[in-house]
Amino acid sequence: MKRNVFCKRNIFCASIALIVIGIIGRIYAAQYSYVSPEGMLQDSAWLPIGTLMIIIGVLALIVLGIQFVIGYLRKS
């Protein structure tokens, strides 16, 4: 049981870190995006990377939430 709680805590911390880094990456990408003279949008690679980090972090939190609810309902 102790190992399971430790693992969930690590996943929780990692998902929060992914969300925060993803948000910072998207802010960074928004600051350095520009439209070239040819009319093409030039953005950094942080835009898709940041979005992917946010999505993975949110999905991990959803999975942990579902596991928490299932565990709580089984104890009751």
C-alpha cells in the first residue's frame, strides 16, 4: 500500500510539472511567434510541445482522479 501511494504521488507531481512547463512553453511560443513578410506564421517548436505536455498532464490527473474515486467507492 505504501508503494502505491508513493507512486501516485510521483505521478501527481509529474503531471503538475508537465502542465506548468507546458503553460510556460505556450507563453514562450506566443511571445516569439510572428508573421513573416510572405504572410507565413513563424512560431517556435514550443507551441506543439507545450500543448502536448499540457494534454499528457491533464490526462494523468484524470486517470489519478478516476483511480481515487474507484478506491474511495470500494472502501465504502
